[in-house]
Amino acid sequence: MHQFLDFEKTISILQGKIEDLRLISSGDGINVGSEISKLEERLEKNIVNTYQNLTAWDKVKVARHPQRPHASYIISSIIDDWQILAGDRSYAEDNSILGGIGRFNGKSIMVIGIEKGNTTEKRIFHNFGMVRPEGYRKARRLIEIAEKFKIPILTLIDTPGAYPGKGAEERGQAEAIAKCIQKSLTSTVPMISIITGEGGSGGAAALATGDIVLMMEHSIYSVISPEGCSSILWRSASKADIAANTLKLTAQDLYKLKIIDNIIPEPIGAAHRDPNGMIKFLKEEVKTYLEKLLSLSQSDLIGKRREKFLKMSFLNN
């Protein structure tokens, strides 16, 4: 069953009317096909208009939609012969990060994705996509494996932020994130990073320091959540909508600021309405950029990556 967001009230009403008419048609043998067609046309126009005029706070809600496709769905849709690699070889396995080797378009690739889970049990199992230190150390280990076997890396980011618990801090959360970023910056193989939903703080940046950084059309990427920003500035989370507009966290904002390389379009009404449509767009973008990166020599790859992030630093100072 589709879950509607608060700004989708008109959409939900139209959807409800269409479903009611379909029940009448199938139950009583009444032909209401023309009326259903008119309502479906109105519905599509309403969805298009609504999603063309989303505020930053609306985008936050879409990025967090519980039915939005997560890393596990994307991996199963675009990666063949998926082989999971687990553990950080130091402390434990972190279930919030899915990592392993598979084939993309017939070629080997390392995939590292942050998974939120789509049911209550799975969300608890994956810690709601909040990665612990051992997760970032596992990611770093997988990058090193990719370097050893000279295969490209794809990272999928969807996290509210790194896990803020006491245990995580005791096990070196900040150090684990910093070393993961460092390893990404110095990696000798191509790396494509995609923000698929939420890109929260350093927890996202740890896996988003790729040669190419992409964002789904309705995803977000920010140094802090709107609620956290609001709590700091106004001592209350009630002004999260104002904070969201100020943070410049949408894909469109970040593309203008040259923080990301491109925006991957989503189907009408966002990815949660048409996951297969999202996969089609995402797969095409990965294919295009991967071919470009694989054509570069190792020295050119590392040099362009260094130039990219140094330039980004100067642009925003």
C-alpha cells in the first residue's frame, strides 16, 4: 500500500477516487472507464505539478520516504553474481553496510552500500542505516581489496548520519570516518558515489568521496540534518523547514555549487512510485561514467580526483 506524504493530500484524494471507481466497475459490472481515465489524467498532472514545485523540506521528506528503493534493491537489480564480503577484521560485522563483489554489465565491480531496511525488523537489523566504526573500517577494507584486484568501486549512500552512540565513540567513530575518506581520496581504482536518499553529515561523506559524485533527483546531502541545525540555531527542531531551505541540501542546489557532478533523474512522482524506472536511470548513469573512468590511466585518475576536491574547497571559501 502506497504511503502518502503530507504535501500529497490532493494526490491521495484522487488516487482514492480512482480505486473506488475501479471497485464499483468490477463489482457491479458498471463501465466507468472514461471517468477513470479522466481522473488518472488529472492525477498524473497533479503529481507532475507537485513534484516540480517541491520545497527543500519537501525533498527531505521524499528522500526519507519508507518505500524509497534502498541499497539492497539497487544491488539486486543492477549487479549479477553478487558475493557478500563481511567484517572489518578487527572488531565485528556492521549490518548497516552491504559490501561485496559482483558484475555490472559483465565486468567485475566492488559495491559498498548503506542499507536502511524496509520493514521494522530489517530497520533494526541494519541500525536504520546509521553506520558504526566497524562499518567504515569494513568499507576501507573493501576499497583495499578492490585496489588489489584492480576493479572499480560503486558506493550507494542513504544514511541520516553515522551512529552517535557511546560505544561507537569509544571505538573511534571519527577516526574510522576520517580514514575511510582518506582511503577514498587516495584509491588507485575508479570510484563512483551515488546519494540515493539521505546523505547525512560525515557518515555520508565517508563513502561519497568518489571520482564521480551523483545524486538522485530527490535526494539530499548535508553537513547536518535540518532538525539538528534547527535545534542548534533555534533551540528547537520545530524550524527544520527553515533550516532545510537554508542548508542548500538538495541535488539541484549542490549541482549549482559544483559539489556533485550530475543529477540522476527520477520517474514522475519520485523513485518510490516507480523503483524499476529509477533503476533504469541509475544504471545508465553508472554505465556512462564508469566507461569514462576506466579509460583513464591510474595517474590521470588520481590527479583528476585530487584536482576535483581541491577546486571544490577553493570554490566554497
